[in-house]
Amino acid sequence: MPYILTGKWTLGRGLCKLWLVMDYLLCSASVFNIVLISYDRFLSVTRAVSYRARQGMTHQAIIKMIAVWVLAFVLYGPAIIFWELVVGRSSVPKDECFAEFYYSWYFLLSASMLEFFSPFISVAFFNLSIYLSIRKRRLHSREAQLHLQLSKTASAQGKGIPLSHNSEVRMKLAARGSIHSQSSSPSLGKLDHSTSRAAHPSRLSRDKKIAKSLAIIVCVFAICWAPYTLLMIIRAACRGRCIQHHWYEVTFWLLWLNSAINPCLYPLCHSSFRRAFSRILCPKRHTTPQSPVLRLGQ
């Protein structure tokens, strides 16, 4: 805040580097955590059985979270700390505070590939895979519902026709079943409809919500990060002379805004995050009262 208000850095080189390391570290970790959470949702939908089997293995989750923070630090931390030692000189004035690679477009382009483009493509891929998986399940569910309707129609009409005879028979039965349900037996149609709705409702609706929430997160991430990433590369290429400085400030704050939105966005999009936040912030609501027998024993 003093730096923005006065335009001069008066806190020394050490605090400047510390602030830069923390700034880049936290923003990068926010992006990589989005990728990790999206990957976790991808596994929960596409590989549900193996995912549930590994849910009790907390050490794997801890390793993944540690890897996110290590990767976030390695991306910018060493460059911020050791850049001037490798180059042999510092290009940052004494009363200013920014990274030494501020105008190195080749470094910023390479880092942006790891910090924005690759995560964005990965999260978009996970989201698309979830959507396709949900769509595939719906198609299988509709096929199962059709077979169920055919068997009920054949049983109700007393024809005893084998359902797997050929596709023409199945189409005729489907047509006859729909006519029969609409004209002679409304209750049968209602029964088939209720049975089809009860086939996989909870699973499909939950997966649909996951896909929608990931789409929201991807869009917010792209809106907040794309302007910063593009302007940083442009600024480095033209040495900061092609675009006015206040536009860069806007992209900085938009970037930081993404990290402020995520803690609110995830609980809104995921019930599991809401429960986790509730347990952390309101632990008294989730503590079970001790039974009288236990209190008597104490």
C-alpha cells in the first residue's frame, strides 16, 4: 500500500524480494490448486470406483498439495532471488520494487506457459472430459430405460415377444408401448416414467453440478488471468513503452481478485467445500454431544 500510494519503495531490498516471492508464490499456487481440484473432480467422475477406494489415503492428498506449493515456488522463486547474481547486475532502481525479469519476454513467455496456458488447457480438458462422461452415462441410462419400457410393454400386452430379436421388433415395441401407455394404460406410462427417473438421478445430477461448477471456475480463471498474462508479455517485448502503466495495474488487481474470489466460489459451487468450510469455521456445530453413559463414566 505505501508503494502504490507514494510510488517509491522504502522498505529495503530484502523485504522487496520477500514480497515478490510471496506475491508470485501465492498467485501461482492458486492456479495450480485449481488444476489439482479439477483433476480430483475428473477422477471422481471418470474413475469413480478407484477414486472411492483411494479416498482414505490422506498421504497421497498431502503429497499432491506439497507438490503444488513446491512447483509454485520453483516457477518464480529462484529467478526472483538469484537473477541479478546470474546476470551480474541489477536493473531495478533503488526506490522501486519489481522482479529482475520484468522486461525479459522470453522468460515471461516460458513461465506463462506453465502458469496460465498449460493450467487453462488442463482444466478445460478435465471439464470437457467430465461433460462427455456425463453425456455417455445419460445415453446408457436412456438405453436402459428403453429396454425396461420394452419389457414392461411386452409383459403388459402378453405377447411374450423376445426383446433382443432384432432392431425392427424393438422399434415396433417402442412405438406400440408409447401408444399403449398414452391410450389404454396411463398408469403404465407413469410407472415407466417414474422408474426411468429413478434410474440414476442422484449420480447424474451431482456430476452435472460438478461440470457446471468447473465451467464457472474455468471462466472466472480465464477472465482474471488472461489480461495479466498477455499484457506482461507485451510489456516485456516493448520494454513498457507501448501501453500505459495504469492498465498493468488493473491487470494486477484482477489477478489478485481471482485468489480472493476462489475461497467464495468453491463453496458456492461444491457442497463438499461448504461442509469443509463449515467444519473449519464453525466446529461447534459439528461436535456431537457426549452420551449420558460416557459422562457418567468420566
